Amino acid sequence: MNLLPVLEPATDETCCTPAGTPALGAEEAKQKALVFKALADPNRLRLLSIVKAEASGESCVCDLTEPLDLGQPTVSHHLKILVDAGLLHREKRGTWAYYSLVPGALEQTAGLLATL
């Protein structure tokens, strides 16, 4: 025996009226999600921290494997995600790649939630 009341579908047309244009467009949401996804990994946060702390403002990929105790292919994968998210800049020099923070990227990232 079912003791829960049966709910009838709403007949008021105004209950389903769209609220209007979303404040955050699809492309902008996709870009913001890319940044949040990049930051959601502890190794990528550590990589950003290491690059930021470097006195020269840049780090060679060869110097980033040991602090994370990860292999070069794994570190390169994480760095690619950070580059794709617009947080790091990559410069190839011979056989090595050097990474630096994109100017203003961390400040812009800090304000992402405020623009929702």
C-alpha cells in the first residue's frame, strides 16, 4: 500500500519559463572548467609552485622530474595540461623545454569564481 500522495504535474505555464540568457556562455564555461581541471591535480599544483618559485622565472622540464618523483613523460603530460589551460608558457630550446608562468595567469585564475 502506497501512503505517499500522488503529485499532479504543474499546470501553471510560468513555472517553466526560462530565467533568461545564462550569465556564463558555453565557451567561457568550457575555458574556466579547463583551468579548474588543470588545478585539480596535486602534481600540477606543485609544478606551478616550483616554476613560480624559480628565481629565473622559468624551469627546464629536466629539473621538474626529481622534485615530484615522477618520470619525464608524466611530468611532460602535466605540463601540457597547464600550458593548454593558459597557465604556463612553453619554450623549446634544443632538446629541452622551458616553462614559465603566463603573465597575469595566476591573478586571472584567482578571479575566475568572482566572474560567475
